[in-house]
Amino acid sequence: MFATTAAKVLLMVAYGVPGYLLVKTGLLGEKHIKGFAVFLLYACQPALTVYSLVSVERTPGLLANMGVFFGVTLLGQIIIIGLYCLIFRKKLSQSAHRVCAVAGACGNVGFLGIPLLEQLLPEHPEVIVYSAAFSVSMNIIAWTLGLSLLTGSRRYVSAKALFLNPATISFLVAFPLFAFGVKLPEAPVEYLGVVGRMSTVVCMTVLGMRLALKKFVSVFTNIRVYAAAAFKLLLFPAVVSLLFLPIPVEPSVKAAAAILCACPAAAMIHSLAETYGGDASTAADAVLATNILCILTVPLVWTVFNALSGA
């Protein structure tokens, strides 16, 4: 199981190779990253969110599970950030450590999470809706507690930013359709699926381009990112799995949680740090390092989860 899962994760990470090579050969440069990132943020992400909700059939149980998933993942992120801040409380005056606290909780649950769910839980196609619920909880954390930590100030935190972003808007548009069982015609669903599925390739392309602009070794010589990686890739899925233990939900819900929580740090952490004056260099290192290390940690988490759950 470890080798099979590792191969699937490696394939997804390998989507970043063309972006890396195009920058290294000079065919693309740093100025082109923004264009890819904008396309990802304003086209692929909304399409993926809407697709994840309108492509599955709503059931009362599924709707209830989404609520549970939202609550548990929100609590899990708060716990992880709290633990990081407690352990490194003497170093929180350093912007880099505050960045790592956020990177340890906020993950790539959409662009990488949905393909992983489809690959690892093909017999449960409905679980992709949990990615949408997770994305909402992550956006709440990122635009409030996360932004406050990244900047060291609360002045950038606002309700406007929390609700007026592509991820939240697309969820608010699609959720009523899902909740009331509104079926869209096949053509729009197919269109959303195609554009949404491009997000994995585009996301990894952007990461490959960013990696090409840095010295590869420098990503792993930033000691702080190892703490962020340990929290994000190993501790976070363990904490959320423990939170789910006493909750009477289907095994597929707990499996989806383990997979999504094991996803690497979200690229939006770097975007927020860069936009609002956080430690953008450490944020980039944390995102890049966790995306590389997840080749090993996602299979490990998935193997351990299945062994403990008796799957």
C-alpha cells in the first residue's frame, strides 16, 4: 500500500517539473508566475469548489457529515496552531515561526486533496464534498487567526476579506444547489470538472516555477520548515483522526479526513505572507518543502491509518 500510494503522490508532484524546467531554461520567468497564480485562484479554484458540490448526489447523511467535517477540521486547525504557539512561545516574536505555525495547519485540501481522495477512495466518490467543507474552515482560519499571526497584527483581519474571496464565494454559490439537490445539466458539470481538475497541474506548475527561482538546497536548510512539516504532515492528521474517534460517522469520512489533513501546506500561506508583509521567504520554503516531503508522508499516514482502522 505504501509504494502504491507513494507512486500516486509522486505523479501529482511531478506535474511541477515542466514549470521548473521552463523557468530554468529561461522560457518563463518570475513575472509569469503571477499569471498562473491568478488563473489558479480565480478560475480553477472556484470551478473545483463548485464541481465538488454539484457532481455528487446529496443525501441527508452527507449533508450532516459535511457539518461534522467542518467543525472537526476547524477545531483541529486551532489545536495545531495553539500547540505550535505553546511549544515555540519564546520564539513567536520571529515572523518565521509565526509563518510556520500557520503552515502547520492550513493545507492544500483542494488542488491536491481532491485528486488524492479520488485516487485513494475511488469507491467513495461522494467524499470530495468534504474538501469543500474543509476549504471553508481553512479560509476562516487563514483570514483571521492565520493572517494575524503572519503579520503580527490584527489590523489586516476583516470580515470583508473573509467572505469576499474566490473560495468562499464559490462555496456560497454552490452550497445551496447541493443542499437543495438542484441538478445542473451535464454540460456545465463537465465544464466545471475540466477547469477544476486543471487546478492540480496549474498549482504544481506554480510550485515548480517557484522552486526553480530558489536554490533547491536552501529550501531544506531553513531549519524552521521542518517544524512546520512535522506539524502539517504528521501531527495534524493524527490530531484530527483522534478528534474523529468518538464521532459515529462512516469510515469513509474518517478516511477522507486523514487524507486531507496529510496534504502539504497551502500555497495561499505564501500569497498572504507576501501580500501583507509576513516572512514570504519562510512561507515559500514551508510550502515547497511540505509538497516535496509529502511524497513520503502521505503514503505513511495512509498506511498507518489503514493498519489502525483495520481496513
